[in-house]
Amino acid sequence: MKKWKALSPQTRSDFITYGIVIAAFIVLRLLSAFGMLSNSLTGLLVPLCAYIIMAVSLNLTVGVLGELSLGHAGFMSVGAFSGVIACAGMESFIPNPIIRLLIAVVIGGVLAGITGFLIGIPVLRLRGDYLAIVTLAFGEIIKNIINCLYIGIDGAGLHISLVSSAELGLNSGRVVINGPVGAVGVQKISTFTFSFVLVMITLIVVLNIMRSRTGRAIMAVRDNRIAAESVGISITKYKMIAFITSAVLAGAAGVLFAMNYTSLSSSKFDFNQSILILVFVVLGGLGNIRGSIIATVILYLLPEILRPIQDYRMLIYSIVLIIVMLTTNSEKAKLYIGKIKARLTKKNAKGGEQGE
Amino acid sequence: MSKYVPIPSNRMLLERDVGKEPVLETHHLGIDFGGLTAVDDFELTIGKTEIAGLIGPNGAGKTTVFNLLTKVYHPTRGTILLNGKETTGMDTAAINRAGIARTFQNIRLFGAQTVEDNVKIGLHMHMKTNIWSDIFRLPSYWREEKKAQETALELLSIFDMQDLAKHQAGSLPYGAQRRLEIVRALATKPCLLLLDEPAAGMNPSETAELMDIIRKIRDDFHIAVLLIEHDMNLVMGICEGIVVLNYGKIIAKGTPEEIQSNPVVIEAYLGKKEEA
């Protein structure tokens, strides 16, 4: 216990976050072992993990770096479809599905990272909200490209066409990506344990970055650009690092997500999806990693539990988002929340004294 | 105190700095904003261990000079030599790495971070870790973090601020924030420190203490200091050379005694006597 107190508050907070995630995993494992999880809930676990990774990685761009990105689902899409192709290609010579998934996750992450790098080169040099505009466009472009992409695989390798699946000229192979239908015949190889490991890796990467020289530089760029430059920090470099890391993790989450469905259309990764993840981040608190996880769990599972309000989900999201934005920006609301907090802590303090 | 003597390039240097490359030299430095000339023909030489002052009435262009030296603005004309090397093409970050650190008139701290982290951000360029050692917590991460922690506390102790290390920078009183900015600038290991109104908002006893500390910084770190200040006690007390700026032009240069008795300076500050 003494050692625990000697740690810095940040380190302690990080360990609490890891602890919560590990505990949640163990509880869910136990529940499913005793057959206490419904089938529909079990089916949600992998996508939930993918969304947690998405939210945590987007928080690195929006909360820690302070740049608005509206196309995070685009990176997820790049990862998802490149992962599907990679997996299909490896089916013949790598029999172990976990190793195949692992390699696909790496490939998806790297490709999404390269895409992030290409977007970052022109945009991250600018000041202002250009990143939001460009990522918004990027998400739509990726969606539309995959919409008219036909990819097949056979003994001779990959066949690519932009016209139709008949044009692929496959002999005895199979179609992997079939235009507007999206990825077809995907093997469901994502598992909950693998997803949990990936969530932990994401958390370790993002939190370790935040508590280091790199993270301090990224936050310095966010807090005061001129001051950051005045101590020798290269603005573009650290914006790039944060943005690319965020893209790589989103790509990995995309692979995880895709490998949980037998078919997947590119329209799954549209603007609404990007906004949904942004809502998780904003509601969880900008720069607050644990908050992102909790917000994702609540907001993702709630509509499934409350099926009757499914139709109003987007409506409720938008209303909640507006309320959160208003309350965090209004001085009166802040004052009110501060008063409530003060009252609560006072009560706690009194209770503590009585207890002694 | 050493005296000013002319050097071969026809500029003046303190006697003790003669023979060493001046830390800063500007030639015909100027900048226009649209049609407005904010600074023109700015000539300045600062020796290796000199404390120099830049004074002038409000709006004279003093902070603009700082922004030119640190490339926040790119000069329209003229050259800046830092340790004898031209700084053309460098950006603000490169200028800092080359040796100029500064503080700001309107304090620019990383308010949400702790005092300690502010100094560690200042140490950024001197920590030998990269993104990989940060993510994987390689031995170099632990070594460099420990070193940064020690250096940060050591630097904070100059201003006796080591007990505030865990406090949030934005919650410090005004004077302490100014001091923290100086510590952060020092953390970048500069050879020239630019202080923009370091004594603003300080009371006379704090100002006196600040004067001692600025001298101590110069002596301990062997660096030059250029400061903008309105507090004449401070300027006349510690500056060895003073440059007076008005409407973007240098109107006088010299030792504190020379400046105090210079009629042009008195006129710029107090206005012309009306002839009856």
C-alpha cells in the first residue's frame, strides 16, 4: 500500500484504468462460462472492444492533440478491408486463425497508418480546422472507393477490378470484395480474448505516450502552440506522431471489427460512424481515456438493452451531445456543478470525521 | 563592472566579452506589416555575458523585436547572426535549438499541466528518448525521465519553487507564473535569454529579488540576457547596456548613466517642453 501511495497520481490513475478493464474481462469470462450471458450480448463483445479501441485512439487526436477529426471511421474502413483481403490471402498457407488475425491486424494498422501519414503531410502543417474538413472528405472518399472495388483471389494471386466481379477473370478462386456488397465470405475469426488483448495494447500505447516526453510535447502543442515552439518542439512532427498512432490503432480496430462478421459493406463506416465515435470521446471527456472506455460501454450497450428506443438513438445522441457541449462551455453550469461537488465533498469529509 | 569598448566591426562590446564571438548581432533588421513599418534599421550587438535592456514607450516595437529574433515574425529586411551564424530560414523551434529562449509578455504557460511538467517540456530537446522508447518503456525512458525530474527540481530551486512542483501551473499566483516561465526558458539551455517584462505585476521587494536572480542566472549559466522592462529601477539597476526604441527606430544606445541623461530619451518618454 505504501508503494501505491508513492506513485504519482497519473500512474495510479493509469493502473486503475488497466484494473477496471482486466476486471471487466474476467467478470465477462466468468459469466459466459456459467452461461449467464445472452447470445445477443455475447455477439456484441467483439464490436464493443473495437469501438473502445476506436474511442481511445480518437481521443489521442481530439483530446490529447486537440485537432478535430471527423473521418475516424475511414481509417477503420482501410484497416477492415485490407485485413479481410490479407486474411483471405493467408488462408491457404497459415492454418492457425489467431496468427492469421494477428498478421491481418498488423497489416490493417500499418496501411491505416500510411493513409494517416499521407493525409497528415499537407494538413497538419496548417493551423485551424482544416483537419476536420479533410478527414470528413477522406471518410467519404474511402467509402466510395470501396463501393466500386472488386477484388478476387485465386491460385494466381489477387485480381482487382473497378468495373464488376465478372471482370476479375477468376478461375476457381473466390471474390473477397464485391463492390457495393462489400466484403463477402469473411471467416469469423475474431475472439473476445483477442479483442481484450488488443484493447489492453491500445491502452498501454496511448497512456504510455501521454505520460512521456512525446505526450508532454503533444499536449504542449495543444495547450499553447507558440510556447511549444519557443521551447524547440517541432509542431508538425508531434501532430503527425499523434495522428498516425491514432490511425494505426483505428486500422487495427477495423480488422478486429471486420473479422467478426461474415459480410461487411463499406457503408458501415460512414460519417455517422465517425460521429458516433466522436460522441463516445466527447461524452467520456476530452483527453480522459478511462472516460472514453466508460462512455463507449454505456452508449454502445444501452440501445441494445433498450431495444424499443433504437429508432431514436441518433436523436438522443445529438441531444445529449448538445447538452454536454452547452454545460461544459457555460460558466453558469460549471458554477452549479462546482457547487454540487463542493457540497458532496463536504458531506464526505464530515462523514469521515464522524467515522473516526 | 567592465566598460564598453569598440570591436573591429565598429560595434561596442563589454570589455570582458571582447575576443569572444558576440552571442547576437543584427544588421538593418526591420519588418513591415502592410504599409506600416513596425521596426526599422534595428542594430544590436550583445556580448556573451552581457545583460542588455530594451526600453521604450508603449507601442515602440519592443515585443516585435523579440518576435523577430525568435522568428515568430519573419523579418522583411536585415539579418540576424546568432553566435556568428545567420538564422535565415530557421523557424521558431529551430531558433530555440540554436540557443535563444524567451518568456512572454502575456504569460504562455501550459496551464493545465503541473509546474514540474512545464519545466520538463522545456527540457524536451535535451531528453534522449523517442516515441518507441516512450511506448515500450525501454531503459532509456526510465533513465531520461529520472534525469529530467532531477534537472527540473534543480532548475526550480533557482527561484525556490521546488515545493510547488506538483501544483498546477495555471493556479500559481501571477509572479510565480512569471518565474516559472523563466525556469522553463532556462531548461532549454539557451545562450541568450529574452525576458519580456519579467517584473510586471511584481512588488518592489519581489523585483529586487528578481534582479539578484537575473544576475545569478547570468553568472551561473554564463549566458547573455536581453530584457524588456518598464520598471526603470530594474533596468537601470542590472542592465549594462540599454537600447531605447521609439516608433520602431533606435533613438539611443548606451550605458544606464548615458541613457538617463540623454535629452532625446527624456523627450520620448516625457514629451517636449513647450517653448513659450
